[in-house]
Amino acid sequence: MDHLQSGTGRGAKAGYPGGHPVLIHQNTGRETSVMTAPLGIIMLDTAFPRPVGDVGNAASWPFPVLYRTVHGATARLVVSGQDGPLLEAFAAAGEDLRRAGACALTTSCGFLVLRQQALAARVGLPLATSSLLQIPAVAATLPAGRRVGVITYDAAALSLAHFTAAGLSEIPPVAGLPRGGALHGMIEDGAPYDRAALAAELLTVATGLISSAPDIGALVLECTNLPPFSALLARVTGLPVYDSLTLGCWLHAAAVPPVRSSIDCDSGAEGN
């Protein structure tokens, strides 16, 4: 029987958070590095800090990732829905990631859900543009009378069209981070990263949303810069929290099924 463990020792390699998984053959003690195909991430053209937990930090992921930036795709351009002329540039970034070995694709902005269908038709890999795509599945897991709440970068810009693209027929309870607040200041105005201020801002928004819609049974974070605070948010609210990392891990898990037994390994080695 074989056993998979994280390759944090001899199996670790630079650029692979935690290193490659190491396959240990229990009957022989022999170790074999298991190369995991990377997740491809199409990035907006930004320059703010990305701590661990952010989609743009490779250490956020339990598997290798590849990045490609779409030049000119600023946060405000995409949030305002004016990124249509860059569709082919986004598709080209996805194709570049495919050629580089990515097994699936995601993005660094949940507002790109508007381009889900058009981009999926242009790239040759599974694509999930936005954490909003999780809402229907999350809603199906909740008890009767409970619904999903959404926290977004910009509530005024998040429209029915975005939720329709995510497979919904109506707008769920939504709250946005404040214009002029810590997150907007960091992303659009170059303000320094202030973890304490960002956490406090997010908790204020979340508690306000839950207070206005007490039937919320789970939260989905649209913004890919919020996952560094997902654990804190879950702890304070007592609710499950879904974000761009849960989306990417789900996508990658299906694109690269784990090695579960020696039968799987032997079949792959023999080409059966």
C-alpha cells in the first residue's frame, strides 16, 4: 500500500508551496516525487501587497500554481464591467497557461464571472472565473430556510447580470466593502497594507449583512483579496465561508485526481 504525504523535506522544491507530494511505498520505503499539474491563475494588472491567503500569493495554495497577468486590466476597469475589449487578452493568458502545463484555470477577480461563458469557449481547460460560481452548490447544502450571503468588493457594481452568469435567477443578500475604506484604498489608491484595519472592516461588513438578513447560513466572498480573513470570519460569525481558494482547490482536485492506491500508481506507470 502507498501513502501520500506533503513533500516538505527532500521532496520540497522552490515555487511549489509545501513542495511536491512524496509517494512513499510502504512495502519498500522507496520515495517517489509525484508531480502535480499546476492551477493556472489569470491575474489583473495590479501592484498591491498579496499576503498568504490571497489568490495572488503562491504560498496560499497546497499545490503548484502558474500566473499570467493581463496588462491594462485594472481592478476598477473590471469591476465597472468595462473590460470587454480585453476579452481576447484574457483568453490569450489562459491559452498561455495551458501551454505552460496548467490543468485548469481561475482568475484574480470575481467580477470576471461576466466573462465566464465567453472565456470558457476560448480556452481549452476547465475554467472557473469567480467564487460566485459556488453559490448554487453552497445553497444546496444549507438547511431549509437558510440562504447564501455575499460579501463583495463593490456592492453597487455587482448586478443581477453577475449572478445570472453564476447560475442564479435573483440577487442574494449582498454587502460591499466601503468606498474610501482600507481595502479600496490599498487596491485603487496605493495605501499601505493594514491587516488589522482590513480585518475590522470586513467583520463590520459581515456582521451588518447578517444582521440585515439573519437567515444567512453561509458566506461567499467575491473578492479574491479577502481569503486571508476567511478563517477569522468563520470563527466570528459561526458560518461556513467560501472564497476563491475553496473554488480553486475544488477545481484543481477534479482536474488532477489524487493517487489513492498502489493500483492507481501501477496503472499509470504501465500505461494501462
